[in-house]
Amino acid sequence: MPDKENLKKQIIQAVEKVKETNPMAGSITNTVTINFVANTQLAVGGSAAMVYMPDEGELIAKSGGATYINVGTLFPIYEQTLPLTAKSLHDMGKPWVLDPVAIGIGSLRTDLLRKFKEFKPSVIRGNPSEIIALAGLWGLDGGAGESRVRGVDSTDSVNAAKAAAVSLAKYTGGAVAVSGETDLVTDGSIIAYSYGGSHFMEKITGAGCALGGVIAVYATAASPFIAALTGTAVFNLAGSRAEAKTDAPGSFQTQFIDELYKAAADEIADNQFDIIEI
Amino acid sequence: MPDKENLKKQIIQAVEKVKETNPMAGSITNTVTINFVANTQLAVGGSAAMVYMPDEGELIAKSGGATYINVGTLFPIYEQTLPLTAKSLHDMGKPWVLDPVAIGIGSLRTDLLRKFKEFKPSVIRGNPSEIIALAGLWGLDGGAGESRVRGVDSTDSVNAAKAAAVSLAKYTGGAVAVSGETDLVTDGSIIAYSYGGSHFMEKITGAGCALGGVIAVYATAASPFIAALTGTAVFNLAGSRAEAKTDAPGSFQTQFIDELYKAAADEIADNQFDIIEI
Amino acid sequence: MPDKENLKKQIIQAVEKVKETNPMAGSITNTVTINFVANTQLAVGGSAAMVYMPDEGELIAKSGGATYINVGTLFPIYEQTLPLTAKSLHDMGKPWVLDPVAIGIGSLRTDLLRKFKEFKPSVIRGNPSEIIALAGLWGLDGGAGESRVRGVDSTDSVNAAKAAAVSLAKYTGGAVAVSGETDLVTDGSIIAYSYGGSHFMEKITGAGCALGGVIAVYATAASPFIAALTGTAVFNLAGSRAEAKTDAPGSFQTQFIDELYKAAADEIADNQFDIIEI
């Protein structure tokens, strides 16, 4: 069995290193939730920078400790920017996080996501339907067509995406985080289930995007698996705490950022999770 | 006289259907308020998805129950995306909401808004100056030039836009919602005046855009007139309630989203409105 | 010595004129913080309008009392829009505020910032590293290379940027505002140090962008130096007050907008500042 105490220690180290070093994790992300992504990255102790132009993507990749690519709202220039940036990250061996938002909608999105297979994202974060569809697009076990992605929402449960998540992690050599009522994080050999969060996280736009951005912050300071687990844990902790203080989504979002900021390293490590070997 | 009790019943049905079915209303909207639009759509029970690319506009039109098009901040690609999306919506007979923000600023905006005449938006939402200018651009009664639009603000009163609103609704066969201190909603044969709201709604950016997005959510579940009236009513109710709890615009915006979320179907139907036959 | 009481009177006049006339200050600004910029402009009494297209930039320049240009997230169309807009502003003698965010990242950004030298922005607002790098790019005293700009963050202190700020202000004939723990505002002959603010302003994205937007609002009603000093003062006042009421960045941001809205003209003028002659 993987050693849970050892994982907790690594979570604590990741959180503390981020709070001490204020690492930069650049992003190319959608316009809907870009502000929320940046504010959550800052709340956990990271630094944010967002770009659209091809050479700026390369520069952000070079200068940041990790990079977050979210395909939520594509612009035409992304046809150049995203493959160039992902290739740079891959060639430099730098960690990057992919959020395959709304996979299946539009030809550019499909082209870009297909190309990313070659550049092996360190962490893939998505809802169950997106994870299943990405494994399908990449021809991996557990994958299927994109028919179950409904806009940005999932119609599948986390466990339905387990096989796809494991095969994606095995293929990339990194980690996969599947968001749902209980979250699943895997490096292809271990699966961690992380508990907590809030039903309000589906009532504010961008909880998933923000998680991707925060995982990128932790990926500057830890392995892909620990980064994905740490980001998932702090979101579950902050979500539970924010829900306890609010009764509606506007206040919840404000409190959620507050709780991300306040969460201490040991509290994040102590947020409930189970691990199983595959 | 139109039956007010019957309208209230339809409002209740629209609100409840949205809360039960979580319908998707996609948007092509401006970058300034895109997050607020999505969060208000989610708060009332809808689901949001935003895109920019031409084929994605078509897909969102196809997969959503209704679509929201807001021309606030145009990108070059909109020259392709918006006519294609509006045409798809029209050809499929699907409801769509147009917000002619800042009509008169720039040649692309004028071209797009002129083309939309052919694709007959189900609901047009704007401030009085925008409604008058759109009727003017489309050569309809009550319309006039664009000189009174000042950026995104109106220099006309709601009643000054009554004739333009009625002629636009008659032309499209849908509804028009004019936002002001008292709001006017018409289907071309009935005019409803909806009361409430808050002076803080002019102190936060995007109250109008968000109303357009929320009307699109209700348009998945009701006629254009009922959707426009329901959206206007819930905004007036939530605005009044949020103002009662706050004394400045930052807190107001948070509370406003909370109150959108909390507003019950019968409370929305009971928000004060008057109806007159034309 | 410059007369401090006279400066206070001019600050009061600027604040009151804005609250009375609701002046329009258009912006071309980044997608990360565009909503926050608009909401802070509205909170202090201004009106906002944001665009991307070339002819719209010209129109906003013409119709607004001042314009804000922030190069945070560049789109390809900016290659046309920004020089055209800046040239219009310069040719009309209208005030405009430049925020050279992330100077040194990417070729388009460098090209645009180099061109802006000719169009002499009325106010330049940046962090110390950006101010030093802009003076360097324009070949002015106190300038240096861009190596110290880290994404959107500064690695230099405000005083390290004093010579660059002074030479930029002398060159443009306008003012420069350098943001740091203590803020420095200069017109090339006087330096004002403005005190207050909050450490949380670095924990929310866009405090600097929003300050640029608010300075543009005041530039519709006052000289560049008074506009820069007034904007800086109201941000320091609102930041201190918001920090006193909150313990985390989510709540802080909400309170900060509230305090911007509540700040009275005499309170803003009374916010602590020192002046020295150069």
C-alpha cells in the first residue's frame, strides 16, 4: 500500500513551499473565469500571468515554474499559441496542466486536444465526461466518444471515468484529477479519493478552471500527483468551510477565496482522502 | 385586458421548470461582464457555456435551449461567428436574445446589428437609447439615430423607447425588454411595467448583460414575452432585496447573486408589475 | 515648496467633479481584470466602456473624457487598434493613461510600447520594474533593461524607479505613478509619496490595472498629476479601510469596492501624502 503519512508530508511541503516562494504559474485560459483563476492562484500563494499571443505563450512557459492551459473559450490565434506553448513545455520538461473544457465542441478544440497527446500534459484535470472523451480522442483504454459532454457540464460520474483517468495517467506519466462529488486523483498506479467541497461549487462558474490553475501553482513545487492531490484537497477543504458560512453562491464565492487563503498546510493534508492501489 | 393571474402562473412555471431541468443557454458575450452573466445564469438554475469561434457558435445554438448574443466587446472573428450563429438559431426556430450594447460604436457593430434584422431575435433587451437606435437602424416606427447612445449608457427614458420597443416586438414576433428605473416589457400587443431594482444596478457593470443572459435561460422554458418578464421580475426582486442589505456596490453585487439564487417562483411572480393593452 | 493645501483643494475638486458629472473614460484593457477595472471606475463615479476593434478605439478616444490603455493581455488586432487609438488621443490632445503591464514579454508588446513614446501618454502607471523598463525602452535617464520584470510582478522598489519616473514625466509633460508599498507620483518637478493601502492588494489580481482605470476617470476632470495623485490616494484610503474590515482577499476585494464608493472628497484629500521638490 502507498504510505498515506508520506503523502501528507509531501502535501505539507508543497503548500509551504508555495507560500514561501510565491511561484509563477502562467496560464492560457478562458475569458469566463480568468479572473477567478488568477485570484485563486494568488490566494494559495502563487503568482499569475495570462497571455494569448504565440511568442508570449512560449515566454510564459519558459519563465514560469508550471503552466496552465485551459481550452474553454478558444480564439483563432490559439491555433498557433497553444501547440507552440505545449511543445515548449514538453521540450523543456516543464510541468503543465491541461483542462480539456468542453471537449467535442468545435473543430479547433478537437485539433488542439488531439495535438496535445504528443506533448504529454503533466496533469489533466476535467469532469468525468471530459476525461472519458479525452481518453477516447487519444485512443486510450476507458475512453469513449464525446457525446456525453454537455457544454461545460458532465453527464458521467467520477467512477465511470476511472479507467480513462488511469490510462491517461499511464500514458502521460503524470497525473489525472477527475472532479465530481468525490474527486479522484491518480498517477496510474495509485488512486486517491478526496472528500469535501460544496454543492455551491456547481453554482459558481469556474471552480474546475480555478482548480486547474491552482494545481499548476502546486506543480511548481511538487510532483504532478502531489500537485493534483494538494489542489483537490485545498478546494475540498475551502469549499466545505465556505459552505458552512454561507447560504447562497455569491457569498460562497467570496468566502471560498478567503478559505483558500486561510487554509494551513497541515489542514490541507488532513482533509479526508482514501488511497487504493490499482 | 390580458389576465394578470394567468401571466403570474406562466412566470411560476418558467421559474420552476428552469430550477428543475437546469437548461443550457449558451452565450456569445462581452469580456467585461462574461463572468457575471454566467454566474447569474447559474444562480437562477440555468447552465452556461460561452464561445467565440464560428462553428462553436453554431454548435452552442444547436445544443442549447436558447442562446444569448451580446455585442458588447467585438472581436474580428465575430464577423463570421455572429451571423452564422444567428442564422442557425433563426433557421432552427430556436429562441435567442439580442443585447445591442453600444449600438452605433464602430462599423462591425453596425453591420452585425443590421444583419440581425433578418434573423429576428426572440427577445431584444437594451436600455432606452439602444432600443430606439436599433429600431432606427432597422427602419421601424419609433426608431431614431444613434446619437443618444453614450458608450454603454442611455440618455433616454424608458417611456421614450415605448414606440420603438413595440415596433421591434411586432416586427420580430417576439418580445422586447427595456431597462430603466421602471422596466418595460412588451410583445407588441401588451406592455408590462416591472418595478423594483436598485440604484446600485447602475454602479456595477453588467446588470443589463446579466439580465439578457438570464432571459435566455428562461427562454428555454417559456415564450419570449414570459421569459423577458420573468427575467426582469427576478432582477427587480433581487435588486430590491440586495439593496436592503447593503450600502455600497461591492457588497451589493455579492448579495444580488445570492438573492437571484434564493428567489422563489411565487415571489418572482408577485414582484409588482402592471399591464396595459396597446 | 509646492503648496500642499492647494493640492488638496485640487484633489477635492477632481473627486467632486467626477461624482457630479459621471464622466466616461473608455478602456482597452486586459481580459483578466477588465471587470474589476470597470467596477472600480463606476465606484468612484465614472462611466466605463471597453473595446477591441480599431475604429472603436478611435471612437472611444473621441467620445470619452480620457482613455485607459493597458497592454496586459494582447490580442492580434491590438497591432492596429492601439497605435490608432493612441495617435487619436495624442492628436486631439486628450488625456490618456498607459499601463505598460509585463513590458518585455513578447514582440508585439515591445513594438506597441515603443510606438507609444511618440504619442506621449498623459499618465503612466506601473510597478517599479515596469517604469524602469519603459524608461529604458524609450532611451530615457533612469531606465534599464526589462530583465527585472517577472510576469506581472515587480522585483524593484519604488525608490529604485524614481529617476525613471521623473524622466518619463519630463519627457511626456504629464505624470507618472509608481505603485509599491509607498506610492510615488511625479510630474517631473514635484514628487508626492502617498501612504496607506493594504498587503491584500497584492493578493487580488488587478489592483494596479484598476488604479490605471480610475486615474483615467480623474483625468477627465483634473491635470495628469492631480488625477494620478487622486487615484493613488483613494486606492490607499480604500485599501486601508477594507483591510481593517477583513482578514482575507475575497472579502477584501468586495470591501475595497465598497470603500472606493464611500470615500468622500475631503477624506481622499486628507489621506496621508508628502511632497518634495526635485
